[in-house]
Amino acid sequence: MIARATFESSERTLYIPTLATLLRVETLTATEKLFELALPNGQALGHWPGQFVEVSLFGYGEAPISLCSAPEDGPTFQLCIRRVGTLTGALHRLEPGAFVGIRGPFGKGFPVEAMEGKDLLVVAGGIGLAPLRSLIRHILAHREKVNRFLILYGAKHPSELLFRPELEEWEAREDVEFHVTVDRPDEGWKGHVGVITTLFPKVDLDSERTVAAVVGPPVMYRFVLLELLAKGIPLNQIYFSLERRMKCGVGKCGHCQINGVYVCQDGPVFSFPALKVLWEAVEARAPVR
Amino acid sequence: MTPVVLEASAVAPFWEQLFQRYRVMGPKEKEPGFYVFDWLSGPGELVLDYVTTILPPKKAFFPPRDVLFRFEQGRNGTPPKVEPIFEQEPFLLVGVHPCDLAGIALLDWAFSQGHVDPHWWARREAATIIGVNCFPDEYCFCTSVGTCRPGGGYDLFLTPIEAGYFVEVGSEKGQRLLEAYAQRRPPEPNDFRDAERFWREKEERISRRLKTPAYALPLLLDASVESPVWERTAQRCYSCGSCTTVCPTCFCFDVVDELTLDLRKGERVRRWDSCQFLDFARVAGGQNFRGERVARTRHRWYRKFYYLMARYGRPFCTGCGRCARACTANIGLVEVLNELAEGGEP
């Protein structure tokens, strides 16, 4: 009757953060900063693109944050954090040398093996670029893994674009097809204007051999999905990463549950067929706030 | 291991011995008719013929406020100090009913899936559990979910009989307890008959029943996603979280940092949380993935009888009836499932 576990001492650190050192802080926008962190003794985090860590400051609490650097970026790792609440506000006030609690990495990341030899289409909305950047940098480090590499990125306003020097780099590369759009332009904006779905007519896809990785606000998923389906991309070649409230990261606290799955364990990256059967997955029917 | 009989005259000395040697958590009367599991000062406080307790005994292993670690902020560039907290002092948990033994077994499973929860298991392994047979009321429905007779999970289990207690031994630990502290005798045929009668009469008293066999509940729920029953139930529900707070199989929690007044030291604690609360699934950006009450109401049944059941193979419900007893709107877990079984028409 009892599935009794053996209580190993290695499990004792389940909720105990490791103290990472903040090496560098870079202001990306008015609300987003990039944090580069190092674990003690040059230890690597050992993450996979699309995974997340639980980030904490003692006294402020803990929150799940996606890794935005690739495993190849070295023993250090990077987090792109938007200032939205108490903890992220405190993180934004930190200076290099500060200690930050880290647990993880947790979750299942992007299935790069399913992308190999295929055309990879990355669709990023707003801060959704942060988790996708871990995938993009991983692919760029092994560019031979995929055939065509397309990146569609949309932000509300030019001032909200993240990682601008990198965007220029991607734009300049011959082996990356990069398209960016903003909902509302400013005076200096010369690029495309419109929501992210307005970029789709600009790209010509070989549907059968395209794999899509999509991260953005919940409202974006439905409309991007319609575009992907219209392009004829097979359902099992469409991947979404989902945001949910999380308290533990290890499949216990219940907050991230979507129907029968725990986003922190079974996700945050899901294939569309896996999500299709979960009626709680993409729909957020309740009014925002 | 062979059962034994504790004669009526041997019962009090047995408890005396145990209370002298162990910390004991067990049921005691809080107010007339209301019982709670609590640390007991002596055998005089122990009540074994209670109906049910307000909170289930899961709190012995997963307290409502559970310190994960203590911390102290660093000064002048030194790192913060972290001191993990695990409670491992041996204790006895006594007076646990069969349904609550099942609840502990379900949480043993939940706290072992993927990652072993060290705080649950530290206390769990420090505990010796003495179960006791029960006196059901009209809310109990253990016969419908297969938890009426324990399938294990106890070190000793007591059933009242003419002679005193019929004691079943569930582990070496239980056997050692008997050998050290109990004056006992082998059971005679009469004792077996008495014990069996207790079980049977108890089961016959349980009147609340599910109309769906337990194994078919996931199928029932699979077909009931759009049932009007959910909207109707949600209209009565206050989202107060009473049902989940008293549930022996609920284990959702929140994690918060609590600071001392000088802000230098503090504790990271987990506290019981409820999927019925408005903010439970709300993310930092403001989206609330179960912002509608009906979605939260429905989630409770789906979690117990579909999602977790699909993974574990049996309902995540022990039939203890606490949720219905505690519900401020008089919503019955069994009644809702039975309404669904009847097609959801009012």
C-alpha cells in the first residue's frame, strides 16, 4: 500500500538554496535587467535550454525564473528579470558581489533532439525572448544542428526590446532569418509595426520540416497557434513554454498544476499535442487582474 | 506478525509506560464534541473513542507552519548563513483511524514522487504509529473508497473487544514496543470473533455512499467537465478553503520568508495553502489561471478523483468526511459526485 521512499541525505537540500554570487548586472530596459551569476567553486549549473531556477533573496522570498543563457555560455549563467514585485524589486537593487539563492535547474526544457536537421522557427513575445535566448544561443553554438533558423520577435514598443546588440547580431547573420516587430513604434523606429502574427506573412516555411518553439504572454499563444496551423506545421512539431505560479519547483506545492500535470516537472516546455488535452492549459478566461 | 490481546487491566499501564518514554501526539478533546491531534501531557488526555478530529494527523509530519531553514543575512560582503531544520526526535502518533492511516499513506506517496520531501520524511521516520479502530458518524464514507480496513501504515493497530484491545502488529517497531511495555496474551477464538464483529458493525453503520464504484470515478469526471453541477456547486462555494484545510490528502503549500524585527534573521517557512483561494494560480504578470470560482471548485474534485488518481491508481480521498463537516456552505463531496453520476440534472 505504501510507496515508501528511502530518505537519502542527498534529498535534504531539496528546499535549501545554493548561494550564487552576482557577477554582473546589465540594464536592458526600464523594467528588465540581466543578471550574470556564478555558483561556488566554479561549479556549472548544468542546465538545458528552457529550464528554470528558483531564485531567492532571504527575507524577500523565492520565485521561478527562466535561464536565458545557453549551457555553452560557461560555468556562469544568466537570468533576465522583469521588476514586477517585492522580490524582483529587491533583485533589481543588487550590485555585483551580492549573494543570490539558487535552486535547480528544474523542469523539462526544449527538445533540441526533435529539432535536429529540421528548420527551427522561434517565436518570442515580450519577455518570452528570455527563455528562448537560451535555446537560440545553444543553437547558434551548434548551428549545424538545424537547417534553417528563423526567429520572430515582437515587443510592445522599441524601448521594450531586450538584448539589442544581440538582435543586431542575429539580424546581420547570413544563417539566421530574423524578423522583429513592435506594436507601437517610436519616432526612430524604421522596422515592422504590428503584433507578432503580422510577421508570419513575411516568412515562407517548409511546413513539414519546421519545428516551432513559442514563448510569450498567454494571450499570444492562441493567435500564434492559429498562424502555425494555417502554415500547416505538424502539431507534434509545435512547442510552447508555459508560465505558472510555482512555490517549490519539485512537483509538491500544487500551484503550477494544469489539469493532471505539474508545469515545474512535466514542463515548462510542452508539445502542442500534450497541451491540447489539457483544457486549463492556454485559456485564461478570467479577467487579467 | 501475530496479533495479541491487551487485557483491559493492561491498557493503562501500557500507556503509562509509553508516555514516560516518548513524546506522544494523539487525539484529545478541545471543546465538548471537538477533538484535535495534539501533543499530550499524559495518558489522561488521550481519547480513543472519538468520532473524528478537526484536522487530520498529517499535521504531525506536515505542520500548518513548517520551517524549512533559518537564515541570517550577511554583513559587509559576507554570505548569508543558512541552517536547515529537520525534526527527527522520535515520537508516538497514537489513536489514528483507518481513514487517516490511508491519508498518511497517500501523502507518503505524494512526498516521494520525483523528489523525496525531506521534511515530511524526517518526521515520518521518527514516528511510531498506533492506530485505533473507529466510531463512524453520518459523514463517513470510507466503505466507498476502500479505506475502511487499513492495508498497513501502522506499527500497532487496536480494535476494542470484550477483553480489552485486539492488537494487530504492523512492523518490527510495533513488535518491539509490545515486547518492552505491554503485558499481553495470545488471542483466543473469542477475541478474533469480537474483533471481526467490531469491523462488521462499524461498516454497517456507514450510510453515506458513492453511487459510482471508486475505480470508475476518473471516467465519470472525464465525462463531466462541462456538467452544470460545477456551476451550481460553485455558486454556493465561498472559496474559503475549509475543505482543503481539513483534508488528510491535501498537501499544497505556500513558501514565505518570515523576518525578525531587526530584519537580520529569519526563517523560510511553508504554510498550508488552498487551491480554492483566488490567488492560488495567479502569476506575477497578473494572469490568473483559475480566476473563476467554478474552475477552482471543479479542480478539487478533479485533483482527488482524476489527476492524482490517474497517477496513483486509487482515489486521493479517504472517506473521512471532514470536508463536508467543515463546509460553511454545506457542500458535500459525496453528494456532488452522486449528482454527476445521476447526469447532473437538478
